[in-house]
Amino acid sequence: MSTEMIVAANAARARLFRRGAVGEPLVEVVTLVHPQSRQVGHELAADRMGHGEADRRGGGGTAYEPKTDVRRKEHEHFAREVAQRLKGGLHAGEFERWVLFASSPFLGELKAALDAELQRSLHAAIDLDLTSYGLPEVDERARTALRERP
């Protein structure tokens, strides 16, 4: 019997479900939330965008840091958090393989956060956001998507 983990994720929420064997119903294990991913960029930034720090060594120049998207940083942070939870579950024997359903671009961000061990146990990664559905519909849509994939 191969235990399977189903992960339904987007940049702000990840739901982990477990299925003991083919045909068994899904059981929700945990929901991880990251509300910072839903905030507007200026609410996350510590300083005002477009303003640099004056060079304190003299001269009148302004030093600008390279522009970074603070929302993307939050998404990457959450992706690492989800990957860490999955790694712990894999090591604890909660599952042998897993399937990822995530919205774009979070699908790519989460895949980038996976280490080699998690990548080997990943059965499929599908661009589909199932985070807002109830348990029976997540189960049905996940089965359908897996059957229809090439």
C-alpha cells in the first residue's frame, strides 16, 4: 500500500491531504496559511519605493538597492515553508509519493524550493488551484486531472 499526499496550494494557502490507498477517500492533514502573500507590495516594504539612501561617506550621490518584488519574496518564503513541511512528512513516513496542484506562478516557485529527495517522490505537478474547494470536490477534481494528464 502506497500512501499518497495531495498538495493543493497557491501563494497564500496550502492544504495537505493524505490518501492511504487507491480508492480510499482523502483526509485533510493540515492547512498552512501565509497572509502576507495577499498584502499589497507597499504594505510589505519597509521603505518607500523609489527612494535611495544618501551616501554617508560624503558626496551627494544616492545609493539604490536593486529593485526586488517584495510580494515575490513572500511567495518564495511560503514555498520554502511548504517544502519544509513536506520534507518533514516524507521523513516521518506520512507518505511515499505526492502530487502537487498549484496555481501559476506559485507552482514554479514551489517546485524551485524542493530538494532532490522531494523531487524524486513527486508523482505529478499540475497547474490547477484546488485550495478553495471542499474535500469531496478536491478529491474529484484531483482524480480527474490525474486521469486527463498526458
